[in-house]
Amino acid sequence: MTSLQELPQVQNCAVSSCSYNADSACHAGAITITADHAHCGTFVEISFRGGLDRSGLVGACHRSDCRHNDKLECTAPGVQVGPGADAADCLTYEAR
Ligand code: SF4
């Protein structure tokens, strides 16, 4: 992983209650997946919608036990986010 352009896209996000979500797509600039059951740490419910006019990227991932994780960055081609153990989890997580 050498540049921002190589960061994986959030291909789909099923968490429609998130303020960054529109039409099942993530519009945060970049999300952070936390170590706690691959929870999306960027998930937020506020009374208005926000984000950018493009799909979000995975900026950082603390889930070092995932086979796609390399030095706390995600190397998957893209990720899916949706309800898992919590309201918003990385569903692309795979144990090593
Ligand atoms: S696929 Fe694995 S490394 Fe990539 S964001 Fe999800 S949990 Fe992190």
C-alpha cells in the first residue's frame, strides 16, 4: 500500500441509518474499521446527511487478525459494510 488511490472502496453499505449513507453507498471520505468485531468506527446517526459526492474508502483498519489486513491497512479489492455483530460492521472480514 503506497498511496491514497490504492485504498479499497466501500463497495456497498447496508446501514441506511448512517448519516454518510445514501442509496446503499458510503459517502464518508474514508472510514476506520475498529478492532472490536470489525465495527465501522465512522458510523454515525445525526439528524442530517453528510459526506462527499463519491464512494468512501477504507482509510484504516485496526482488525489486524483479518487476512486482508497488512500493517493496519486493508488490502481487499473493496469491502462491504452492513449489520453484523453490531449495526455497522465490515462484512468482508475474514479470519487469517
Ligand atoms: S476486509 Fe479485513 S482488513 Fe479490510 S476493512 Fe474489513 S476487517 Fe479490515
